[in-house]
Amino acid sequence: EIVVTQTPLSLSVTPGQPASISCRSSQSLLHSDGHIYLYWYLQKPGQPPQLLIYEASNRFSGVPDRFSGSGSGTDFTLKISRVEAEDVGVYHCMQNVQFTSFGQGTRLEIK
Amino acid sequence: EVLLVESGGGLVQPGGSLRLSCVGSGYSISNYWMFWVRQAPGKRLEWVATIKQDGSEKYYVDSVKGRFIVSRDNARNSLYLQMDSLRVEDTARYYCLSALTFWGRGALVTVSS
């Protein structure tokens, strides 16, 4: 079983400031097909998760370009260049290289 | 607009059964792997089951193996989760997820005596 660990579990950010969330997996998420099966989702209050980033660094359609994903192997990062009020919620990373598993979630609030 | 709508949740006693459904609209699920994911109160998201496009491959988290069965009917654009021998720890909101991209709003399952 691949264990996925997110840090921090919560962060409070002033609007306009950057934010960064780390996601580490217990095994490499690089598949033999060359794809990295790491995804980032945002779950806004009272809503289901919504896809932000797929395959570690690809922004999903309609996702603002202030969101970016990076990383390889076992270490990944989601960055928000300038946090906005609408970015509050819980951020989840998920691996799908070997079955599927999620990180604990990172709650982002606005200062 | 892509919509996935779950139904079939509710309150059930331990040992009971429920069948969840997920219907897609504005979107054909037939070309995609489908997933069930659950979220218990205050807990992280937990993958439950996966099914291939044609139903030929199915995978389950260990805690539900032998109790839950995932299936699909592409002609009805629908995904199902048959849940038997339910336990208190199965209490959660159950989401269907398509192609790791689109989520339904979830169905609440409460297992309690």
C-alpha cells in the first residue's frame, strides 16, 4: 500500500501571498508508461472535491494559472502564487499508480 | 455540463445492505475508469473501489473486500456499489468519481443501531 503524506495539515494565508503544500508518497509515483499518477484536488466547504492538477503538473481546464504543481518520484508540491479568498478549503493529493490513496488533506484559511 | 448524481444512501443497521447508484448526465461514463471514494466525518478521503470501462477489472480496498461489489451499466450510463454486511465504520459520504476528474456530490451512508 502506498502511503501519502501531506504537510502542513493547515495553513493560514494573507490574500495576495503565496502558499505551498507538500505531498510525499512512500513509493515512486512514476509509472512504467512514463506518466506520474499524482493528482491535486480542492474541496471547498460543502462541496465535493474538484480537480486542480493531474499527473503532477498539468492544470485542469478552467483552473486559474496561479495554481501550479511540480515534483517527481515521491516528492510533490502544489503552489498558489497569490492566494485569493475563493481558494479556501481542503486540498487533497492523491496517487493512482498503485490502486488509489489520498493524503490527509490540508486546510487553507484566509487570515 | 458534466453531472454525476449518487443515490441510494440512508440509515441502515449493522449487518444490513444498501445499493448506491451513480448516474451520469452530459457525459458518457462508458469510456472511463470509475471509482467510489468515501469520506467519513473528520477523516481523509478513502478510495473504496475501481472498475474498468468494460467491467472486466475491479479492485477494492481491503476493508470492503468480500462485502462490497462495484458494477456498471454503460447503457444506462450508471455505476453501482452493492454494500452488504455493513459496519459502523462504513459510515461516510460516498462519492462516485469518473476518470479521476469529475465527482458527484455524494450519498450519505449511516450505519448505526
